[in-house]
Amino acid sequence: MTLVLIRGGGDIASGVALRLHHIGFDIVILELEQPLAVRRTVSFAEAVYEGSHTIEGVTARLASPDQYTNIYEAGEIPLLIDPNANILANSLLINSQSTIVIDARLIKQTPSPLPNQPALHIGLGPGFHAGENCHAVIETRRSHTLGRVYWRGSAQADSGQPEGDPRRVLRAPADGIVVGHVEIGAHVDEGQVIAEIQQSSTVNLKSEITSPFKGVLRGLTHKDVLVTKGMKIGDVDSSDDPSHCFLVSDKALAVSGGVLEAIFTRPEFRRDL
């Protein structure tokens, strides 16, 4: 039986998980102890904080390694706190000859080696080089190549700039703890305070983060998360349509299409479905 391990539970990773789940793959998501997902309403990583999280009718549930088979047999997606993918080294739980690893963390740098090599290793975006540190790379940058599969070479390099209007991205003005004042999906006006960064637990130093324009708050890092200066912590959508905050994005669906192509290019995985 093919098992898919998805490293990361952010919005792109969750779009991939959603499509693979609908097709019938057994999926396990591997996350950090304190995920930094911004688009939390469409990120299964939120299950780390809430115990479970549902996106478009599909639920991911926080689990321990000995629980995950019961969870996906119940029709849900198990999520493990395993940032280093150590589960791959556990031969009692994982058969590496029938396991697919999808690295959807979008770290944009060369990843550390896996503890054990899976049958298929797919990397999303910059930092991965097909034939060197993975089998296939999926393009994640918006362009005519978005979602394409590379069996040789790399995806486009990280531009260092957000796609679209750069003002939409909210960044931490200082190191500290995120204190949110607006719920994701809520309307915001230009200049409205969306969140603050509490810079110290002993001194009342706060830095306000305001909306750059009128729209809806599309994403905001989980409350009480420790962030560093310059880190992306929020996203404002000028379309002002709250429904966009609760649907997997077109980009995530395009990338997941590339993942499916990479998987089904391999005949051994076509036979399993």
C-alpha cells in the first residue's frame, strides 16, 4: 500500500493533501511543534494548535505515530509533529519501498538529507534539484511554468519578493509575540490595526501592524507565536471577498496537479489505485 508523507501543513501543502485525499491516497502530514502558517483557515497545520482542522469538508487530526492508521481509516488525515521526518527511519511503521515523500515546506533552500530514502521524493519550489536531492521538482512560482514537473534541474529561483502587490504582505516590525486583533476573513480598512508584536514579557513594548489598504484579512500567524523581525505574519486581500479566505487557492491546486503528474508518471503507483 502506498503511503504519502507530506512535510509541512501550510496552504500549498494542504492543497496537495486535499487532492491526494480525494483521490484515495493514505496521507500523513508532518509538521513543526509550532507551525508558522499564515493562511491558517486553509492550512492543516492548524491542527497542531486546535487538535483538528477542517478544510473544504476534509479534516486533519493531530496524532501520535501509533494512531495514524486509525485516523486515515476513519476518513481523516493524520498530522504528526515530526519536523525531521524521523518516521521514515522507523521500519516498523514505514516501508520505504512504497512510500512517497512530498516536501511542501517551501523552505527555499537546500533541504537536509532524509533519514531514509523513499520510493519517490518530490520537492516543491526552490532549494530542490531533481536528480540530486529529490527525484522530481514542482514549480511553485506564478508564471506559465507554475505546476510543471522537472525530472532534471530546479524550479525558478526565489525572487525574494511576494507575488502581486507587495503591500499585501504583513511583516513583523520587531522580534516578539503575535497579538492579533482581527479574525481571518474579516473586513479591514486602510490603516486599521490588525495585530501587534509584544516585544517583551516584562516590558509593555508593542509594535502595531496596520492594513495597507481596504480588503479582507486573508491570513495571520497563530496568536502567541514567537516571530522575528521581517518575518511574514499576515496577508491582506484587496478583492474584499471573505470566501477566498476559506478556499484552497488556484496556486495550490496547480501545484497539486504537478504532484499528481509526478506520482502517476511512475507505473508502480498507477497500479496501486
